Amino acid sequence: MDAKLDKGTEPMYDAPLRKTDVEANATKIAAKDVQVYYGDTHAIKDVSVDILDKTVTAFIGPSGCGKSTFLRCLNRMNDTIDVCRVEGLIQLDGEDIYDKRVDPVQLRAKVGMVFQKPNPFPKSIYDNVAYGPKIHGLAKNKADLDEIVEKALRRGAIWDEVKDRLDKPGTGLSGGQQQRLCIARAVATEPEVLLMDEPCSALDPIATAQVEELIDELRSQYSVVIVTHSMQQAARVSQKTAFFHLGNLVEYGETSQIFTNPVDPRTESYITGRIG
Amino acid sequence: MPVLWLILIVLALAAAGFVAGRLRVTTAGGARPHSLPNYYGWNVAMKVMVPAFAALIVWLLAQPFVVNGQVSGMITEQAIPEGSTLGLVMSDVRRVADGLDTAVSQGIMTHEQAGSIRAEFTDIRNRLGEAGVALGSNVSAEVLRAAQKYRALNATGNLWMTIAVLALALAGLAWGLKQAHGEFRARNTVETGVRIILLSAASLAILTTVGIVLSLIFNTIEFFRIYPATEFFGSLTWSPSFGGGSELGIWPLLWGTFYISLIALIVAVPIGLFAAVYLSEYAGSKMRAVAKPLLEVLAGIPTIVYGLFALLTVGPLLLSVFGRDGLNWMQAGTAVMTAGLVMGIMLIPFVSSLSDDIINAVPQSLRDGSYGLGATQSETIKQVILPAALPGIVGAILLAASRAIGETMIVVLGAGAAARLSLNPFDAMTTVTAKIVSQLTGDADFASPEALVAFALGMTLFVLTLGLNIFALYIVRKYREQYE
């Protein structure tokens, strides 16, 4: 492993949340020879990838190629699926996240996730955002919590739209607003990595533009991994791109290089629209 | 002609019509018919069956009324013996008429004899005795004449019914066959027919409910004519005595119903809800496949078995702890606590099964969202899933409550029969339903307030559970979250 990784990291085994101090653009998540099985199906084959800190990484590829599955391995969301089995090594700041001593709940607080379909809880907008900070004990008192909620909603670029109706249900917002609320909700727990599974697929172009702008801003503090079906979106928001095909990681590199000068012929075919 | 034969003939006509209609269209040639051949067949069959059967049903329902009306007009005041009523004499008439039918079918009398026989000259009672028809008393001339008239009217009625039904069936056949040509839109007609059949099934269920309510209402009104409503709703004593002078206050019964249901819900709701949460959120698929049916076995146990369980097991068990040898709170095995506990056990699968379905209906995306934020399983359940499922769970609980209120057998066997207002859950009490049973069983005069009170009790219970169900629906609608 990269020597840089071991420096300045802290054990996360059931430890309370602490912000780790990692150098800019150091490797945040390192995956090595990852295999995922759904029952008998071999869904992910030999995927090795290094995801950098303070960088937006896009996963692209045709439907069913395993990019969402791989994304869900990064915060152990696949644990909730009975038949799913993960092999190989995935390290966050040098610590194996599939180690027995790792508490997946703590891990998910560090590696937040935003889903394809906006999924606000049936609670008020305020409570939606306050949910994470509350369960992780991030706020000492009400004023503290108010501040965290406001900060998260501002970072989610939705504060101005909802500040007058924080006590209204989150399900009453429009689709784009709901998705930005979900992003604010994920940001509120102060994660180090933010995983986004096709966050714009249910949104109209205007809402998509807002979310993309937001992703670009989030890059200053987090490592963002986004799964997308839209090549334009990948090109617009990401610095690194990984192309998946039939469970294999075909090509991984600088976004500009992948889109202008792909090495693998399959990547070129996909980008030019011949497969997928 | 017997009704069964009539039905078979109409069905045969319909089958023939189906084949003929189909054939007529397929062999007609020319342009392609509007609908598939089968639709023309169904159109004919429908037109044969629907009017014919409708007429048959209406006739069968109406004929007894018409005949009864005509025959009872023949019976004079003198023919009704002391202490009897017109209704009793009419049932005599029907028995004699049936007896004559039996005698004719056994060959003891000819058809003509049965029609012309006179009570003045023949001992009808003995003649019918030979045919195996036992009559309680000698048949008076007037009753015999009425019975003969009754037979004659019924025979004519049946004849005309047969003619009318067959005529309608044939007319339908002709009509349907005339329509069996290419331009006729048979498919749309059949569609309408199907809709009407489904609609009539739905309205039959609703009409039955209305009928039940009406019969309750009429008897309740009858009760309140002979017993003051202020007493019924105002008195705190329930002491019916069939000798008269009974006090029929509903409050002790309502209190018993409420108290037992409350204990049942206190038992059933937490256990049922926790079982549902375990089954839907924690249990693996194998565990779930075994545990859920096992839990639902509880729902399949007849309530009388629960009643026995209360009477023979739970009652003595409670008595050994709270009875004279223990805390001395309990006088006998039958008590509110006994019935409430057992009823609670009965309601567990009710609550758990409904809540389990409701919890499963909460979208997976909400769970993912919560886990994705680093919430534990119980945090997710407490803060996300249960709030989302709450309206449905409240609905399930209210449904269980209305089930508890209507439960009878467990109460009859487990709670005792004493109507009393007491706060001690180890006292014997009784409920509205148990009292309905005890007021209607036995040989009480059906016109007395002591028997009729059962209808007023039933009506009260109906209004209560209806109110509870409407409230449950209101809660479910009002607080339901909309997920697309």
C-alpha cells in the first residue's frame, strides 16, 4: 500500500467519529481484487481502484455492469442484502472496512450515501436533516443542532427554498428539492466520502444542473463518488472516471483522458454509443 | 315442473344458444365480424339466462307472499281457536297442504281425491297418518279447504312460472340469434353484461348488510316501545327477570366490554407489534417462513377453544396466584383478567399479521436512506419505519379492538355472567355480546322486553364497532404518507 496512507490515519474500529487529516488528493479508498457474488451470480470481478480525496470520481457503464453494486460495497450497504457476498480488500484510510471489528454503522457515518430515488423520511424537513446528527450525537444542544441543520441545508443549496417551512414534511417538496434535501441530510453527518447512486436520474434538467453545481462545491471538502448513466454528466462533474463493463473495471483514469483518448476499445465503443 | 328441471332446461337452452350463435357468425361469410365468434355465443347465452333466471328468482320470492295473502283471507275469525293466532293457523294450513302432497306422491290418494276430500266425511288425520304425516290435532273443515286452496294456487303459480321462464328464455334465444351477425358489437355487449353481473354481486353484499341493520332497527324500535330508552341508557343496574319488573341498564355491560377489550389490547398490541417488527425487520427469510405461518395458526383456532383454554387453564392458574390461597383478590376462575388475557392471545396474530404487512410496505429506500446515514437497525425502526407505518398500525389496532368488542365465546366461558360495575380486574363481569346470547337462549316470550333487549344491545354494539371502524379508516387516510 501507499506509504502516504498509513500516515495520519486513526483506527476507526468502533471509535467515535473523528475528522481525519488527510493530505489533499491522497488515496481515500483503496479497493483491491474485489469480488461480489449475488447468490451464484458473479457480479463484480477483480475490481481494483484507488479513489482520491477531494475529488469527484464518476462510475460509468451500461446498465447491470455492476457500478451501483460496487458503490454499495464502499459503505457496506450490501450487508443488508442476505445473498450478497463480498471478497477482496477495501480500505478506507488504510483500514480494511470488511474487517470483523469494523462497525458498519460507524463506517456509514463516515461514508455517506445519496440514492437514485429521493427518499426523504416521513418527517419534517428539519427532522430529516437533524436525523443523522441526532443519532450520532453531533449536537450538544438545540442551538447547536439548529446550526448544523442550517449549515447542511445551505451546503445542499436548498436553504433559501425551505427556511420558512422547516416544520413541513420533507415528502411535500418537489423531486429536485427532495434530492437536494437528501444530499443535505447526508452532508449533515459530516461524512468523509459521499457516495451518490445516480442522484439525478429522477430529476429534470434544471434540478440536475443544481445538483451538479452542488457536487462541484462538495468536492472542496469531500471525496465524492457518483454513479451516472449520463456521459455528459460524468464529463461535467468528475475529475476521475471509471468505466465498468460486465462486472469488470475496464478502464480508470483522468476524466479528460477517458473521454478524449480512451485506451480500451470497449471504453471507446461505450462513449461513442456503440455498446450499452 | 320442479325448479331444478327448469334451471337445467334454461342452461341447456343457453348452451345451445352459445353454439348456435357462434356457428351463425362463423358460417355467415362476408366481411370479418366485429368480435370474435365466442362473444356472439356468449351474447346469446347471456340473453337466454339473465332474464329467465331473474324472472325465476323474483317469482320464487313473490309467490309465497301472494298465496299466503290469498289463503289467509279465507280464514274467518271463528276458525282461529282461543289463544291462537292467524299465523299459527296458517302454519297448520301449510302442514296439511304438505301432507296432502306427500299422500299424493305416495299413491295413498289420487290427485282428484286430494282436491275434493271433505273434512266432514273423512278422518283426514288418520289418512295422512298412513302417509307418515303426523298432525297435532284434528283438521277443521275450514283449514282443510284453505289447504286445498293453497295447493291449487301453488300448482297454478308453478305452472305459470314455468311458462313465463321458458318463454323468456326462448325470447332471449331468438333475440340473441337475431343479433348474431357481423356488424353487431357482441364484444361490447358481453363486456356490459360482465360489468352488470359483478355489480350485482357487490350490491347483494351491501343489500344484505342493509337488511341486517334494518332487522336490528325494527326490533330495537319495538324494544324501546315497551321499555323506556332513558332507563336503558341511564340505569346502572342490569337485572333481567323474566317475571317482569327487570332493570335493563346497558352500562354494566358496556363497562365489562370495555374493560375486557382494554386488557386484551394491552396484551395483544405490544406483543403483536414486537412480533411484527421482529418478523419483518430482523428475522431471516428461513425463520420468517417458519414463524409467520406458526403465528397465524393462532388465528385459525376457533374461539370456543380459546374459551375452554380460559375456563380450564388460565382461570385456575390465575386463581392459584390471586385467589384465596394467594393474594385473595380473586373469588373464582372466571374474571375480567382471565377473559382479557386469553382474548389478547387470540388478537396477537391479528395485530402482528396486519402490522407485518404494513411494515413490509414501507419502501426499502427509506431503510437504505437511514442505514446510509449510519443508523442502527433499531434506530431505523423506531425513527423511520414505525412513524411511516403508524397510520396502518393504528388501523390494525382499531380493527383488533372492534374484534375484541364483538368477541363472545371467550367471554361466556372466561369472564362469568355477573353484570357489575367494578374496577377490580379479578371480578367476574360480562359483556354486551355474552348477554345477547343469554337473553335469546332459553324459552323466553319473544315479545317481552327481556328478549327484545338483545336487539337493542346488538344495535349498540353495531354502532360502536362501526364508529370504531370509520375512525380507523379516517386515521389511516389522514396520516397516510404518499409514496409513489
